[in-house]
Amino acid sequence: MNNGSKILLVEDDKALADAVREYLTGEGFAVSVIDNGTAAVDEIIAGQPDLVILDIMLPGKDGLTVCREIRPSYNGYVIMFTAREDEIDQIVGLEIGADDYLIKPVKPRLLLAKVKAFLRRGPADASTADDPTQLNFDDLRIDLAQRSVNLAGEEVQLTSAEFDLLAILARRAGSILSRDEIMQQLSGGRYDGLDRTIDNKISLLRKKLGDDSGVPSRIKTVRSKGYVLVPGAWR
């Protein structure tokens, strides 16, 4: 059932991290461990694990900050660990995008049950509509068959190349696409590291879609990685 599902454990207590990794690995999961919240943000966005287990108290960025920062670019499941039994951490965690929480000391069988329950649902992706020719993200409607785009009830006029670029990003919403991947899908060529064509097209696309070019929230740049269309940013 697990099919080597990828789990990232963000925990700085080495004894606990080792125990959880050993237990979940024995159940067929592929488990990686990071002990620093700052490093975890980039790893989660770039690696897109199926599920993240995230401690609240971490060196670098705390778990709540990590959860808040990854949510625009990560659609997988997040289970948080907290050492406190009061509801503050738990409520805040759920409000900023955690899917569930466990109170330390962690009970391995309960953790396993939660992990399996989430992964049985399949990918946490609510971006696509029932009609496979339609991609819907809140106020953004992309009709792949008609090659039309509607944002908040208004039609958006895109060039053919701009529409193709948007469709590539939207089909993989929430995942980072490198410039090389985008270039290959657009033209069959490869990105040489110097060509600014993709960057310029992204800039024009952001302008037409009401994104802030200075601090974009809808089509984000992930430094040294590429671009990601954020599914939950279209309201």
C-alpha cells in the first residue's frame, strides 16, 4: 500500500528522529530526516514529499513558520509534533495549513495510523475540476480545449505562447518546474543557462494575471529551482 511513499521528518531530537525513521521505514515508507527548520523549507518545496512530519520546536525557523512558508508551494500533507498539550499550538498549526498534529511523547502506532489514513487519500490536490479540459483554481479558470482564460469573471487575453506557458505551469500546479523542463515542453529545446525568454514570458504572464511582479504570490520564483503556480492564491 505504501509504494515507497516519500516522508520528510523535520525533527531535531535525534533519538526520536531515529526511532520514527526506523519504524516508518520498516512499514515500507521512504523516510528522510532534517533537523533544522530553515533547511526544511527549501527541501520541502523542491522535493515535494508525499507527507511532512514537522516538529514545532526547531532550530532555525520553528515548525509553525515552516508550515506557513511552504503552504503556497506545497500541497502534500503535514502532521505536526507538539510537546504542549494546550490548544494554542494545535489551533495555530491547523489555521496555517497543518492537516493534523500529535502530542509528544509520540505513540508510533497512532502516528502510523494517521500517516496511512492521509496517504490512502492519494495526492492532496484540489486544483483540477471533474472536466479534464478545465483547470480551476478559485477565481482562475483555464479552458484547455478552448484555449481561454478567465480570472474573477473577466476574460484574460493571452498570446498563444503565454497560454502554453500558463497551461504547463497549471497542469503541475504546486510543483516547481525548472526552466529546462518548461523550455523542453514549450519548444523541445534545452535551457542554456543564459536565455531569458522564459523569465520574460513569466513576467508578462504575471502582469496579465494580476500578480505583483516585485513580490509575486501567484506564480512564484523558487531561487535556483524554477517556477511554481500556487494553487491557493487565486482569490
